[in-house]
Amino acid sequence: MFGRTDLPPLQPALPLVSAAPGRPHQVVELTGGRGMCRHLTDMGFVPGAVVTVMGGHGGALIVTVLDSRLMVSRGMARRIMVRPLT
Amino acid sequence: MSISEQDQPIVVALAGNPNSGKTTVFNSLTGARQHVGNYPGVTVERKEGHADFDGHELHVVDLPGTYSLTPYSLEELVARNFVIDERPDVVVDVVDASNLERNLYLATQFIELDIPVIIALNMIDMAEAQGLRIDAELLTQLFGVPIIPMVATTGFGKRELLEAMVEVTAERTKPRVTISFGSELEPHIASVTEKLDDIGLDDQMGISPRWLAIKLLEDDAEVVKDLRERIPEAEELLEGVARARRHIKEILGEDPEIAIGDRRYGFIAGACRRAVVTVKRPKVDITGLIDDIVTNRIVGIPIFLLLMWLMFEMVFTLGEPPMGWIEAGFEWLGAVAAAWLPPGELQSLIVDGIIGGVGGVLVFIPNILLLFLAIAFIEDTGYMARTAFVVDRLMHYIGLHGKSFIPMLIGFGCTVPAVMATRTIDDEKNRLTTMLVAPLMSCSARLPVYLLLAGAFFAPEIAGKVIFGIYLLGVLLAILVALVLRKSLFSGETTPFVMELPPYRLPTLHGLLVHTWERTWLYIKKAGTIILVASIIVWFALTHPAPPPELSAGDSPEQAPVHAAAYSYAGRISKTLEPLLRPLGFDWKIGTSLIAGFAAKEIVVATMGTVYSLDEADEQDQGLREALQSDPQFDPLVAVTLMVFVLIYVPCLAVIAVVRKETNSWKWPLFLIGYTCALAWIVSFIVYQGGRLLGF
């Protein structure tokens, strides 16, 4: 009875490394060690922040978050869970 | 302000994110009156300078760039420790106005620290060009600290910033705002603060107990460590903190450090919504466009190689004519000194030892200047950070990541700051690997050796290519050694990382000149100090003891200097080493130069200058290049082998010292000496013997 069919279904969270390039995503969760999570937070990857993958091919990714461009290693991008913004 | 306070200079700490223009602000404030750290390169050690303003003396300290007061890298630790331990009178947080929300994150932590702080809203012109209108007055109210709009490159706002520094110091103005962390977090912060108050820790440490409480809830390892060292009740207190952390995680569903960071961003976003208006969006994203090209998967690496190639071509071709003039100048000076001074020990010391040695090194100033100019350009435009991305995939094959590449690139300028720049690498194994291979990136001190030898034995159009080849060999060996180290001593996964890519900027002429001059001046200073001393020692070792008269009685004028040198200390040492040197095509003269070159690579050139100057039997002064050409021992293959050897073997004493300091043990510097000497010998042997077999 709460099934609001006019809204699109909630997209599942996926690691940033698998996010479609050029499309804005929202950070859902940070996984990984405590120091690393804090570092990611300090760098702007706080849950709710909007990130967009701008480039990357096999190696690290270039993403924009908080109005600046960051290079994120693939290992790090696996720990950032995001969801596409619709 | 009382008189006693005026006597003491005001200590100002410049803090800020990397790329916030902090160094430009520093240069603008202190002008020429700065004391550059020991070594050229990025700000890893603090840089200090002085400024006079309105009868006040200011002592300005430029701290390494940092994103947070909870350090993630060694470099950030340096910045934080200065602020916490040395208590500057005022902290100036330099903020990039065109990237406000990210940059203000650090500012919120200074406000939490409850110390006198000023925010310098740098690059306000850039922000306006991007269509941002910032209401600095409203922002000042919201943050409760003075916020001064400025443009460090033009000096706009500099006066206001200086006024604010003096005022804040005189009044000891602390932030007038307390950032609230919301109803879930505040009760916990309050209860930890209360416990800290009860202990009376703030009296002991002079640090805001609220800040300590926040850091404890963030599980800041440094603060926890400090607490354990200072107070006996630490364990009990930390247990309470751990309970609070668990409780926060239960109700918020996220770690307290993430929740705290989130509240800081929330505070900033709220303030920016009120004080910043976007008037118009820029039509084209220039940084994005450039990045699409230079980081492209296909052309990215070719573009990088092309830029490197252009750099070396420029250093060689543009540097050549002024180099010739300086060379002629020293030849003239040598001839004048030889004519004025009576023949004997003093004449030999001055003409052969000092002018031959130090002059031989100073000849290369134009090339060194051009090299540093090129590196400053790569750094100031923002391209240097991109190289980390461009090579990331390749670096993974050797078990490192792109971030390790930046210290290596700095290594082309000087290995000492390269070793220090490894502090930005947060993984210990990666850091050690990078530190141990960075010396293989050929530094500017080695360039004079190549220029001398390539210039003497190859036509100008080929010489540049030979030198580029030597640099390339260094890179290849670095890759090889890194691969071996990562497979043996430092095996394991690479740690993930995040790194900011600054927006592209057109460097200012002033900024480029300051960077270039700072580093070139250090080169000149080195020639006047360590190389001067080394030249005198080398001259002494080459001329003493003199052979007894009965030995040199029958010598012809050509034979005499050769016999004298062979009889000297240097000659005897080199004779002992001859079995090692001969398979590489080296004689005692080269051997002496290589031994002297342990101290610094320019000394190889300085020593050759002295050796060949002494060797000039006919007293007719000729340049070192011609002297080398007329030496039968030398031919192009020997020259190349010598370049290869100089590229690889022990970088210099300063590098050994800095590796010792950075690793805090003698193990790695000794390892570095051992492996570079062995590798130098093996590769030189292959080059020389292989070359001879091929008929060169």
C-alpha cells in the first residue's frame, strides 16, 4: 500500500570504480579502515557528496567532488560506495 | 600593544591546502627576505621569512600543505605539529577562493582549536572570473574570524592581511564562533570536554579541551598517543571515549569521524549558501579540456615524453652559447692569474685548484638555470600532478602507484627534495622503494658531467640526444630496481590513495623567476662552499707529496706532471683501484674524479678541471673540453661509459644524509651506497665491453 509506482526504484549502491563516467553519483558509504575513511572524508568524499567520474582507463580514476578534480586509485575507488543520481 | 611585546617578532604560521597559493602568499609577504630551507624544491620542510609592517617585525613560517589537522601523511604531520607544539601568535589559513568549500574544511578545524586565526581568501580574482561573488563581511561574521580577500600574485589585500595579523596578535582574538556538531554529537563532545576539564589538561597542554574531545572522538592517533604519555588517567578516559564512539555509531549508523566531517561540511555549505552567489557559470571548463587531452589513454604518455624531450633540448641548445661565454671568462681569469702570480704552490692552488675546479662547475649555470625554469613551469602550471595519473597504470606494473612518480620527477632537479617529497606517500614500503630509486633520476648536479663529456666528444646535434639517452637509462634502471625491490624486500599490496589535481594555471613570470632563482642560487652557493673546499682538497691530494728531485730529474716537460700526479696521494689511491677501473676503460684521472665525486657530482667536473689544468705541461691555457679531447685515454665510448657510471653511483653525501634522516637508520643509506656502486660498475662494464666488442 506504500508502493509509489510513479517514483523510479532506488538504484543499488555500487563501488565508484564501476560508476558510469560523466554521470553524477552520490556517495552512500565509505568502507575500509578507520584512518582511510577519515582521510576520504577530509578529501571531500563524505556521504551525500556528489561525485562524477571524468576519466580513467585501467589505472587510477579522475573524479570531481566538491568542485575540484581528484585522482583516485582503483583500490580506493572500490571502497567508496555510490548511487547514481537521477 | 606594550613595548615588551613589540620587541618579540610576531610569529605567523601560514597554513592551507596544497595548491591554495600558500607559497605565493609567503613570497608576497616576505619578498626577498626569506630563508629558504636547506634544499630546493617543494615545501616539505618549513620555510621561514621576515616582514616589517608598521613598526612590527613579523616572522612568517610557511607550513607544508595539509587538508586536515588529523594528519594522513608525514608531511601533514609537520604542519600540524608546528601549530600544536610551537604555538604561533597567529595562524593564517590560506584559502583558494575559487574552491571555497573544500578549502574551508581546514579552517573549521582551526576554529575548533580555538586559537587566533585569520582566513586569507586568496585568488579572489579567479573566483570572480568564474562568476562567484563572495560576501567576505558576511563570511567573517559566520565564521567568527577575520576573512581577508586577496590576490597574492598582485599584492591586492596584502596590507589588510598584515594589519589583521598585527591586530589579532595584539588582542589575542580567538574565533567568536563555535561550530555545532548537532544534537547527536554535542552531548558526547560536552561530556568528554568535561572530563578533560576535570583533569585540568588544558592548563598542561594549553590546548582547547573541546578540540581535544573532538579529536578523541575522531580517534586521532596522535592525540591518543599524547594523552597516554601525559596523564595517568588516560586509559579510563579512552574507555569512555570508546563507549561514546560505539553509541554514536549505533544511532547515526556511521563512524564518528565521518559524522564529524559531515557536520563540518554542513556548516561550511550553510555559510556558503548565504555568503556566496554564483552570478554566472563559466562557459568552458579549461581544466577539463586540457585534462581530456593530456590524460588521454592514447596520447597522454607520448605528450609527456615529448614535453620531457623538449625540456632537455632547450636546456642543451639554449644553454650552449652563454656557457661558452662563461667558459671563456674563466679561461681568461686563469691566464691572468697565472701571469700575475709567481710560479709555485700558490699559483698552482689558485689557477689549477680553485679556478680550474670551481670555475669548471660554474660554467654550467645557464643550463642549470634553464633546467630549474622548466621544472618550475611544469610545477606551477599544474601539469606535474597529472604526470602521476598518466603513468599510474605503468607504475602498477612495477608495484608502485602514480603518486610515487612526483618525487621521481622532482629528482630531475635535485635528489634531496625528491627524497623528502616521498613523505607524501603514505605507504611505508612504497615510500622506501621510491626513496631508494629516486637517486637514479638524474639530478641537476650530474648534468654538468654530461654536458662536459657529451659536448667534448659528440657533435652538438647528437650531444643532446646522448644526454637524453642517459636520462632515459636512469628512468629504466629506476623501474628495474623498483620492480626488484617490490618483489623482494618490499613485497605486498600497494595502498590505495587519493590526490588532488589542481586546476591549470598560467604561471606568473615573477613566480617562475623566484622558483628558478632560489634553486639556481643554491647551486652557486654550493660551488662557493662545498665544491670550493673539495677542489682544494683534491688539488692538495693531487700535488702532494711532490716526487723527490732525483726521481723527476730526467723528465721531459710533458712527463713531469704525469709522474708527479702518479706519485701523489690521489695517484696512489687510484693506482690501488686500477684493477676495478680498467675493465671500464677508466684511468687514474677518472678514478680520482669519481672518488672525489662521492661528496657531490659537480666535483667530478671540478676534479677533472684541476687534474687537466695541472696536466697542461705547456702552460698554454685551454678549456677543459679541448683538454679532454686531446687526452688519448678518452674517446666517445669512454665518455659514455663515464656518464653511465656517474648517473648510477652514489648520488652525493647530502642524499645519504637525508635518507638517513628520513628513514631514521643507517641501514637504508648504506644499502643505497652499496647497490648504486655495484649497479654502476655492472652497467658500465656492459656498456664499455659491449661497445668495444661492437667496434666503437
